[in-house]
Amino acid sequence: MTIDMPRIEDTAAALLADREQRRFAFYGRVSTEDQQDPVASRNWQLSRATGLIEPVGGIIVTEFFDIGLSRSLPWKRRPQAAKLLDALADPNRGFDAVVIGEPQRAFYGNQYSLTMPVFSHYGVDLWVPEVGGAIDPESEAHDLIMSVFGGMSKGERTRVKVRVRTAMTSQAKIEGRFLGGRPPFGYRLADAGPHPNPGKAADGRRLHKLEPEPTTAPVVRRIFAMYLANNGYFVIAEALTRDGIPSPSAADPGRNPHRTGEGWAKSAVKNILSNPRYTGRQVWNKQRKDEVLLDVNDVALGYETRMRWNDKNSWVWSDTIAHPPLVTINDFELVQTIMAASGRGRTGNRQRRVRRHYLLRGLMLCGLCGRKMQSHQAHETAYYRCRYPNEYALANHVQHPRNVYVAERDIIPALDNWLLTAFAPHRLTDTIRRLHAAQPDTGPDVVAPGITAANRIIAACDAKLLQYRAIADAGGDPATVAAWMAEVNAQRATAVNQRNQAAAAAQAPRRLTEDDIHHLVGGLDDIRNTLRNARHQDKSNVYRALRLALTYNPGQNKISVEAMPDADYCGVTVRVRGGT
């Protein structure tokens, strides 16, 4: 009997074909907070990943790389990592396994134990250099190794934070160095010489210091003088507004886009009087960043960063005068003593009011100024109030009562009656038709301001890179030029990421069909029954699901109501009882 054996050439070809079918997705991450170069970081992470899979015939067919994101963010909150997780569920994903070049950049704390089950569920292998190939989910050794790297990643981040804070504390206290941030009203930034770090100095980095701003520094001195002359916050604010002096947000609108730039507010005067940097001392650590759980019932969602004020005993003061003072230390301390004395007689054991649930919190607008009305309780009754300080009216020449009130009990019955009528079974078809017809047409995309700003940064970076290449071609020091280009590439990558995010946010919403609207309205958990049952929380959820916007016009004693579920819009006007 003769047996036909396969030729060696055929066997090698079959093995090669099998090897070429091993398709990998690459995942990496880089943070730009510590001046990392995204291009260089991606390259070395990709090199480690490629070196791991090439011996088994692996090729990388797609990449997922997060730029400028902290490792503490869970995968679902990183854009590229979230895309990778979504791709795992797609049977036509185009890759068979995922390779990571540096697990300490990919996993933080317990993120590996929360992510690996997803890979196992969809049958996708995860390769890392530290285990020499694919992770075995059943291996205790592999699980221990990856857990150790997650702990090392968390420890490394903690050590970096401690070192940075310790260094900044000494720089502020001993050197009086300006450590960044917005200069206080009355000051501007001035050059303070080259950076003491030789590497940063070679890149052209410079230190800054505070110097009095010619137009606003006299305003700060006037505020302190008026307060010491027994003028209160309101009197000072009204005087500054009457004299046409720009408020801090109006003086620098580019750095205060979240402010309206209206007249001086009492809070602005109080903040200036409380700022110790006007004594010429550098003060640091007035605020801190706290990481707070997004949801205490779902720790896997991770943390969000919130700014909080530190106790004054934790503030770091410079040992010497760091910049020209605008007030003397004696005047500043006297002002603080007067401010503290104005609060005498208040006790810390005042009875706290029970938190009330306002049905229309954040949905009420004032028809006179267009601002959101505040929730307010008086005599056990829920109100919505618009307080318009006199100094704002003085600056904008607006005829606005100091307080505009409307009671919640005068709104809800009329509002519910309209909703019950609009969503009645015999009216529902007509309501949906009106919602569909009232949708705005999706015209050409409008370029968002964030995209324009990012494009300017990208263009500036491209121009710098051309200059640096010209310097390198002319015989410039390669190491210095490479450092320059790394910093500019990091800035450019951050701007590209910001532009992409702004472009995604600026995309026009899809125009909904009548079936879409019917499905949306039908998913509001039986609007009519919910309103009839009058359960506060359920009723509030309905109002927010419909995206109601109520505008109160006190002169006409009417409220205009707009319902805007997603991209839809409809309007109606109802009359309310009572007055302002």
C-alpha cells in the first residue's frame, strides 16, 4: 500500500497561511499631563506589541489609542477603549485577539479583573508581553501577574502625585514661584526668565510672575479702601458698576466664557477682599482635586475629579514677597477681621431645613432676563424665584424687579392638564404629527468654536514643526530639535483630540420620523397615569423626559411651555394664578 505524504513545501505554505490569519487589534494609552509625547509613546508601545506577536505570524489590523486620558478612568469612559469593548461584541470585528504593549498604561487598580471577563465572554484572547503571549483566564499565575501590574500602576500614579505636590509646595513657599493658573484681577503675567530645568529651558520654556495691571490694579486698591471706610459689598459693587468699571469677567471675557460680563456682583467684591495674593505673597494650595465616585452603588464606573476648597490652615504662603503688593499686610488683616466680625451672632447648630423636592427644578426661565429661576421655599410653599441684583440692572439698563416669584402650586395643575390633553389617546396622533412637523430642518453643519480654536492650534503646531525641520536640516543640535518637536507633537495631538470631540458634539441631530416620536413618547411609562397618580418623583421624571422648558412672563402673568423630547419641539401658553 502506498501512502501519499504531503510535500514539505505544501506543509510550510499551510503553516504560513495559518500564521497570516492571526489578526490582532492593538490598544494603548498615553497621558499628556506629564508632558509625554503621544507619537513616541505610541511607537514604543506598538513596537513591544509587534515584537510579541510577530513570532507567531500575528499582524495588527486595527488600533485603539487613547490620548490625554488618565489611567484611573475605567475602560468604558475612555473613548478608544470603549470602542474596543463595543467591537468585541461584533462577530465581524475583523480581528481575532487584542495585544497590549504596556499593561501598566492600560490597566489601573482592579480594571483588569473588570475587563478580562468581557474578553473571555466573546472568546477574544488578550496578549501582553509580561506573560509572553495570551493570558489564560484560568491561570492563577496570570491573574496574579496582571493584578500586580494594576496595583503597580495605581502606586506609580500615587507616587507621582506626592512628588509633584511636594515639589510645588517647596517652590511656592521657598522660591515664591508662580505655579500657573489665572492671574488674580488686578495682576497680569510677566516674564521671569528661563526655566531652571535645563531641558525645559532648552525647549524655550520660561517662568512667569505677577505684576500689577495698569487699569485694574487701582480698582483693587479702591475696593479695599472703600471697605475700610465702612462701605459694604453691595455699596462697593453698585459704585463700581455706576462708574462703568468692567467687572472681572468683563475685563477678561476670553478667560471667562461661562460668565455674562454683567455688572459687579457682591460675590466678586468679597472674593477680591479675601484674596491674600494682593499682599504680594504667593499663595498656593487654596484648592485641591478630589476623586469622587460617580455612583457609590456601581464602583466600576470609576471616579470624577472635583475641585474643593482647602482649609486656610492648609494654604502654602511664600516666605518672602514674590510680586508687587496692591495692599499692605496690615490693611489685608484688618479687612479679614472686619469680614469675620460681620458673621458674629451666627451659630453652627441652626436647624437645617428638610430638603424639598422641586418638580420643576432647572426647568423654569425668567422671561425678563432669560436666566434660570432658583428653587425657593417660603412658608412651607415651593416657589421659583429670579433675583436680579440692582448692579446687574444698572449695568444692562434692564427694567427688572429685584425679585420675581411664581408658586409651584399655580403651575402644576395647568401644566398637567395640558399634558393630559395633548397625550390623550384621541389626541396622540395629532400631537405626534405636530411634533414631527415642528422639528428644525437639519441644515449644513455649523463649525463649533472648539473646532476653530483647535484648528488654529494645529496650524500653529504645523508651522513650528516646519521651522524645527528647517533648523535640523541646517545643522541644528538633533537632541534639542527632537525635544522641541516632541513637545509640539504632544500639543498637536491634544488639539486633534479636542477637535474630534468638538466635531462629534457639533453634529446635527437626525430628524426623527413619526414612528420614532411615537416610540419615544410611548416609552415615557404611561404619561397620563403617572400624572394622575401625582407621585412627585415620577412626575418630575416625565417633565424631564419631555425636556420641558417653562418661561415665566410676569408682566402678562403667563408661562410659555415648550416640550422638546430629543430633537422635537412643540409649544403652548397657559395662564397661571397669582402675581409676582
